[in-house]
Amino acid sequence: MIKTVRGRLTALTAALFLTAALTACGSDNPSTDSGGDTAEQLSGEVKVDGSSTVGPLSKAAADLYAEEQAKVNVTVGTSGTGGGFKKFCVGETDVSDASRPIKDSEKAECDAKGVKYAELIVANDALSVVVNKENTWAECLTVAQLKKIWEPKSKVTNWNQVDPSFPNEPMKLFGAGTDSGTFDYFTAEINGEEGASRTDYTPTEDDNVTVQGVTGSKGGLGYFGFTYYEENADKLKLVKVDGGGGCVEPSVATAQDGSYKPLSRPLFVYVSGASLAKPQVKDFIDFYIQNIDEVVKEAKYVPLTAEQKTTLAAEFAELQKS
Amino acid sequence: MTAAAAAREAVAAPPPPLTQRRIRPGEILFRLALQLCLLIAFAFLVALVVFAVYKGWDRLDARLWQQMPTGRASRVESAGVQSAITGTLWVIALTALISLPTGIASAIYMEEYADNTRWYNRLLELNIQNLAGVPSIVFGILGLGLIARVIGLGFTVITAAIVLSLLVLPTVIIASREALRAVPQSIRQASYALGATRWQTTARQVLPAAIPGMATGAILALSRALGEAAPLILLGAVTFIRFNPDSLLSTYTTLPIQIYNLIKEPQAEFQELAAAAIVLLLGILLLMNSAAIVIRNKFQKRW
Amino acid sequence: MTTPDPKDAAMTHPAPPLITTAVRLSADDGVAHEPVLTLKDISVFYGDYEAVRGVDMAMAGNQITALIGPSGCGKSTVLRSLNRMNDLIPGARVAGTISYHGQSLYAREVDPIELRRRIGMVFQKPNPFPKSIYDNIAYGPRVTGMKVTNMNDLVEQALRDAALWDEVKDKLKQSALALSGGQQQRLCIARTIAVRPEVILMDEPCSALDPIATGKIEDLMINLAADYTIVIVTHNMQQAARVSHRTAFFTAEVDEAGIRHGRLVEYEDTNKLFTNPNHKQTEDYITGRFG
Amino acid sequence: MAADTSRRDVPAAGVRRGRSRPGERLIETLLIVAAVVSVATTIGIVASLFIPTVEFFGQVSIVEFFTKTMWTPLFADKHYGVLPLLVATLWVTAIAIVIAVPLGIGAAIYLSEYAHTGTRKVLKPVLEILAGIPTVVYGFFALTFLNPILIDWWPTADKPEFQNLLVAGIAMGIMIVPTVASLSEDAMSAVPRSLREGAYALASTKMQVSTRVVVPAALSGIVAAIVLGFSRALGETLIVTIAAGLKTADVPTSPIQGAATMTSYIAGAGQGDLPVNSLEYLTIFAVGATLFVFTFALNVLSIRLVRKFREVYE
């Protein structure tokens, strides 16, 4: 014990002084004992920005890629899908993460600046509606009920207002922050208009807040990516959603086959054509696509279906040509 | 005979013996309450440090500075905050390079050159006092609106350093002025009497005498910059970056921002890493603060 | 410790003529004066440093006792030990016995707060609280929990007793800091009187004042002596000669080890001390041949 | 050293020539340029805040901004009433003040009036270190340590939310204790000894000296310390962003709700990159300008109080 304490203290002291030495080392990265493959060593920057939902995928890709190309600096910002496109369409970034397809207005902006791009579907997600473990009544909610809860100016503050058979339990709502594609997607699918939502819920870019908030309140309800549910399956209860064809629980299978309606969605990565001219960007995207299974696994998303993979491969081949 | 005395003598012709020492419960309670106030303040400090150390214990080792941050939950075990440490070093070193010369030069102007009866010099002083109280996030807005966008330096190391420099400038100026003011007038007069110019007097007599005070102020100002996160949130530091900056125009992240990012991650492993990074940050700050206090105590001259 | 006073310098110059004729009061007034305060072999220490050594003296009731001597001779230290103001200085300690009406001041069971109500003090520099004139006077009665039927009357009486009423009666609610130095000092005396002490200690009460203000305070002291026992420390020999009944002369002596201690040289009726001192040192001091 | 210098300096050419020295002029100019940096900073802040703010008020009525009780600029149904942010800010700062003022002043009285010199010499630097702890650390502490305890011990069934104003206020209170304590202690220490002696000589107890003489005498300095603490709390960002959340829509009616303050709104909205010059983007500047005006007023007040205090005693 004493030995470990001393060891740690020594380590910590060393840390304080080593930090100084680190600047001298510059970008030397001890964590990557270089790929050592035959691949040529590239360098430069790859700027990724956009959706905080897709962010984990790109971060995982960047992480994995660093083991192969230590000198390429991949930065991943999480400005939100909209924010990401804003930067993307003025050429500030090379790659834009998006949890929804590009909007027409954004397309127009990209066109105006002459930014050409390719759209790649990299993973699937199922927006999951979660409630407290002690919630015994909400097994399945219809889209209409969800809309009643989430629509603008909704006055629902108690579960029994959703369905008279539900108990008298105050409702606490947690949802995605307004910057996120998740918010855009959820509001579009449930409330019928993107960005239209009641406003008196706890919005957060930090899904942990939703997990903690729903865990801490019996009447809590929230929504976020399927990943986060899986991470916290022991703390939360998943709600089935009835999109008109009966109650379906989100899962890898229902997300892949699209039966989890309307909240299953694909996740996108947009690549700028101009940026593909840079060898490191091309190489990174190349890597991203070739290792998509591992990236998705690391980020704990729903993997692509065989069909989607074929499409991706085709898209990629298209890119290679251009 | 005055009425007061009459009253006294009427009551007690031979003065009554002194009363016994009284136990005043109010006094004791008051003292205890005061001690409690101090105790609570320090208890929080202790709780904060102990909690961070306890929570980050398993991650307090070489991984912290040898490894890069990760985006993969499966790799948290082998992740660290190296890019945040190097980012912090870049930003703070630049902040020192910008803010210290500027701050000390301003202080020299205000103490040694300026005619303090002039309205513009008084305004200068008032301006600095006010600037010292401007919220740090407002400096972030300045950086976002002016330096990153209008001047176009973008979300880079140099933007962060300029913003943090402006943020701590008042602190540097105020501390340096105090240090200069503590140098007795007689030294200046002696120097002038020997035919020295104003700058010679300042550079060769006043400045050397004021250096310990200035060093203390400088360290405290930089330690403030080191822990500052609010303006950098607006300046792109939140980005996931797993490489060390290598130029003024590199993108970057810093230790406080990295902590902020880690806190937001859902997995407990990230929280542990956040706690370990907090211990590292507190350790650096403690070293800096101790150095400042030692310098102050060691060189504090009583003229 | 007292701060050096500019008057110190004056003391070393050739002596001004003694004003023995100005002594208006004498101890030989036929009244038997009970000792109020008795000092037996008093030494005062600051940490390890013995500032005053072996003082024996007694102060009689309803008299003015003056403590004189060069600066650093320990007279203020002795004065401050009389109401335990020394308690407030960390490391200060009194050896020997000081008795107040036969009761030991430094006995464990004595309440220093109660003691200071009985033995008030006026300081070298006027130190009115940054409050109104009225509140300055009312402060003492309030903190000591005196049963006061009418505070206004009490304030008025204290100000009258301190010969300040006519000057301030229209501005009782104004800040005491607006008064002149002499007025401030009389306010401090009034403030002290308001808690009805038996003894008033005065530590060079006029050293910060001009001669006119000094005159007023001296007249006041003489009047107050009818009702109060007064002990005054003064640098000004003429003042001691003018107002006091008895005078104690202190000086600083260097012991074998080369350390300075304050010592009581002579304690006599004021008339006697100034006209026919018993000790050479006293004579040298009062005639200005000191040092 | 003086002798050394004089030997080298006396034969200096400039002295004998007795004409203007370009070197000296250059140095003075450089010093002035450095001094102007701080003025430029203020001008930069004012310009970068208020130019977009004017533009903002060209599109949103200033009356709506200050009177409407909904703040939803980032939603489809947009409302621009800043009151929710303002009220959340006031909740947090009020809680912080309620905690920091007694603790800070109590600690200051103890340090100034009761503690031995040695104790004070040790405790005051510790207090200063406490003041130097980064606010992100306080935020972490509030969310992961204080909040579970608070929720655990909460007496009623209506438990505080996962992020709430109360815990942010408590953490912020702890954060400003050192500021309040340190500056109040400075003010109390500056009260002349003679006042304390005068009070003791009037049979005051230590408590009476402290509360009736020292504290009133140092009051403007103490109030300045509180005002400065208040201003710091108002402008603090990380604690509220982490511990109080980003809910902006409605005026928070209870401190156990989560809500965004002015600063956390700016941080939250500015973090996700809003389209430049859109109305949403301008809200950052409008809220920033509001915050700036508030803290500026408090700072001016604090500076005035300190000056008043100095006039009396220094």
C-alpha cells in the first residue's frame, strides 16, 4: 500500500515536471506505437465537426486512425448538426457529422460557396424513449401520445394527462439540446416540424443529464440515442413506440430493418470534395469506411445492414473516382 | 459634584468588590460560530480535494500525461489528457509572453511616468479597476466576436492566449503597481541625483527592487489563467483533439476544458479520469501558489 | 509601547522654568485618601522582555496621580496594566500584585470586562468611534448593560460633565469624526464618564492637542478629580505640575545584561517632587539636565 | 549596488549633451502603448458586445427583452424575454450570497479579531489558495459530490432535479467565501487599533468590540467585498453550466429546478456554433451586454465603497 502511494505521488510529481518536457517533444505521441505498416506516413489536419450524436463515431474513427497515421491530426468538434453544416459550407471543415440529412437551405449555402460534397451513411440509431425504473405504467407510447407530451405549448405536466389510466404522477422531461440533430430529428418525427417543441423541459447536449434526471425522478421521461440506453440499461426502462404498426421496442434489429418507426434513423458523414484532394482527408475517410464495423462497435451504435454497406461501398468507389 | 458621581457614591460609598469572572455564553457561542465559519470553508476545501483524489486515485499515474484523450469508451483505461496538458502549456506560455510585458509596462507607465492629476491617467486607472471585474465569459465574447471572427485568427492557440492575456492583464497591472509603489521614493531621488534619466532610474533601481512583488503577482495571474475555462468554451477548445499543438495557429484544448468535457461523458471511467485531471490541475496550481507565497515571504522587504 | 513623541526632543533642551506656583491642588488637604490602587513589586513583561521592573506605589482616591519620565521608561506600560489593557497584547504578562480596594486585579476570578467598567481609560490620540456623537456616549452604557431610564439625559449629563455639551448639543447625530481634536478628546472623556467608572486612566491625553485644547482638558481633569480617581501619564512636566496631587517619576535603566528596564525612581507629592526631589535623577530630569 | 551604478552612469553621454534623448522618448512611447492596451480592451469589449446588441434590438423589441417571461430563441417558437435567465441568475447569486456572506464575514472576524498572528499567517494564504481553485472543479464537486448528498437529505418528496440552481448556488457560495473573507479581513485589519482599545476601555467584550465597533467601522470595506463577491457570482460560468443545466424557457419558480443563467446560456449557445449574424447568434451578445452592464454597475459601486473606506482611515 505504502509503496503504491509513494509510487503514485512520485508519478504525480513527475507529471508536474514532465509536462514541461512534453512541449519540447512536440507532437510525439507515445500512445501510438506507430502502425508500422507499409502505408506511407501522412501528415496534416483533418477537421471534423457537427452532430454530437455522430461525434462518438468520428472520435472513435480518429482514435483508431491515430494508430495507423500518428502524424495526421484529426479534430472532432461537436457544434451540432446545424452548426457543423454552417462551418462545412464555408469550407472551414473537411468532414461534417450529421444526425439528419442536409437541409435544402444548407444545400443552397454549400452551393453558393461552391462546396461539393458526398453523403455517407455510417451507422444507424434508434432514438430511445426512456422512463424511470419504477414506472410500471408506461410500456408503450403512441406517436400521438408522445406528440401530446412534446408538442409546442403542451400543457402536459402529469402522466394521467397522457392517458387517464396512468397514475397521478408529475412528469419531468429531459431531451436533446436545440443544437443537436437529435432534437431536429425528434421534433420533426414526433411533432411534425423541425425545432417545434415544448420548451419547458431540461435540454441538454450531455446525455448523462438525461440518464441521471430520469433515474432520479419517478415521473421522468427522456429521449436519446439507443447507445446511451444500452450503456445505462440497468438504470432505465425502455418504452416501446407505436408508430401506427403496433408497439415496437428499439433494438439493433428493429433499427436496422426500420420497423422501429418513426424514431430509427441513419447517421451521416458528409465529406467535402475539395478536402478529398488532401491526401490525409482521403486516407482518413478511406480508413473510416473500411473499418466502419469496428468504428460502430467502438462507438456502440447500431451497425449498418448489408444493404447499407453495399451502398456505402458504392458511394466510396464513386468518391475514389472523382 | 456631578450627577454621575453622585449616583455612584449614593449607591456604593465603599465601592463594591469586583465581580467574579463571568461566563458569557454569548461570547463563547460567537467565538464558536466564527470558528465554524472558517471550519466550514476549509472543510469544503478538504472535501473537494479528498473527493477528487479518492475518485481519481486509480487514474493518477503516468497514463494521465503519456496518453491522449480517447473517443472510445473501450479505451478509457488507456486514455489520458496529454493534448490538454500540452495545449495548456502552449496557451499559458503565450499568455505569459503577452500579458507580463504589457502589464508590467503599463504599471511602469502609471507609477513612474504618468501624471496622476491628468484626467486621462485617472480614467486609465478606473478602467483597469473595472476591467478586473468583467466576467471572464465576456472576454470570451470579445474573443469570439473580435479576435476569432473580425481579425480572423480563428479558434487557435493564439486567440486563446490573447483572450486570456487581456483577462489577466488587470491583475498583472495592479500587482505590479503595488510592487513599484512599495519601492521608496528615496531610491528614485538618489538615482536622479546621480544624473540618471527616468528610464535608467526605473530600469536599474526601481525594477530590480520590485521584481519579487511583480513575480508574485505574475504567478497568481497566470494561475488564474490556467484554471480559466469559460472564455475558451466560446473559443473552440471543446473540440476533441488527440494531438499536441505545434504552432500558434494550431487547434487546441486545455486542461480545464478537457475536465469539462470528461464530466459530461456518461461512463464512470470518464468521471474518474476527470477527477484525476482535476488533481493534476490542482497540483499545478498549488505549486504555483506556493511559489508565489514563498517569493512574497522571502523577498518582502520592509523599507 | 508608546510611539516617540515630538515633545521628547524638547525635553532634552535646557529646562523651562518650573511652574510650582501653578499647582492649585495639594495632597495636604486634610482629607485621608484611601488608596484605590496599590502596586506591589510590579514587573511587566512582553514575552521574555521585562519592560518594567519592580514598581511599588499606591494611587489615592479622588486624586490625580501623574506618571512622568522620558519615553521608553515604562510609564504607559504601568498605566495599561492598571485596567488590564495589556491583556490584549499577545505575550504581555504582569508579575507582582496590583490591588484595587484590596482586591487583586490579576486574580483568576476577576472579570476584566467588569474591571474596565470601573477603571476607564482615555488615550493619547482621540479615538472616537466612527459613529454619531450621541452613539459614542451611549456606546458604553449599552455594551455594559447599564440600566438606563433615559439615555438622552445620560448623554447630556456626560457631555456636560466633560464640558462639551454647549459645543455639541445641536449636532448630537453628527459624526464624531467631524469634531476638532480637542473636542474629540473631551468626547472620549465624556464617553468614559458615561459608564460611571471610579478611576480614569489617561495616557498622554493632550499630546496630540494644541495649547488651548490642552488647557481645556486640564481644567476638566481638575474638576473631575472631585469625583474620580485619575491617573495620568504625561510627557509634559508642567502639565504634571499643574494638575496632579502626586507624581511618580520613571526612568529607564540598563541592567547588568545590557537590557533596558523601566524603573520607578521617585513617587512623591507633586509639590515636593518638583521643588525638592529626593533623587539626583529626578532633579536632573525636571531641570532638563537629563540624558 | 548604488555605488556601482553611479560609477557607470555618471559619464553617460546623454547627461552631458543635455538634449532630448530619443531612447527615452521611445521607451516612454512603448510604455504608453502598453497602457493603452487595457483601454483598447474595454473599447473592444464594449464594441463587440454592443454593436451586435444594437442589431439585436433592431429585430427584437427591448421592451419584450426585459419584460417577457419566455426565452426560447433556439426553438422553432421563438421568444426573447430575458427574465428566465435573469431570475435564474438571481436565484443562484442570492443563494451564493446567503452562504458566502455569513461564512466569509465570520471567517474574516475570526482571522482579524480572534486568531493569533501565527494562525492568521497560515490561514490567510490557505484562503487565497481556496480562491484560486478553478470553477470547473467547483462545478464537478457540486454535481458529483454535493448534489447526491443534497438529494439524499432532501426532506420533502419533491426532490431537487439532477441539475438545480440550489446546488450551483451552494458551490458558488463556497467559491466566493474566500473573496468575501479575504477582502473583509483586509478592511477590518485596517480599522485602527485605537478604536478597539477605546472600546475595550469602555468594558466591551470581544464580541462587542468585533460586532459594534470593528464591523461598523469597516462596513464600507466589507460591503465592497460583498459587492465584489456578488459581481463574481453573477459572472461565473462553469459552475452553473455544469450544475444548473441549460434549461432556458421559463422563469424558474424554485431553486430546486434546473435553469440556465445568463452566463450558462452564453456558454451553452456559444459552444454549439450558431450561424454568424443570425438572430440566435446575436442573442449571445445581447445577454452578454446585459451581464456586462450588471457587473459593471456592481464594480463601480464596489470601487466607490472602497474609496470611501480609504478616505476615512488611510
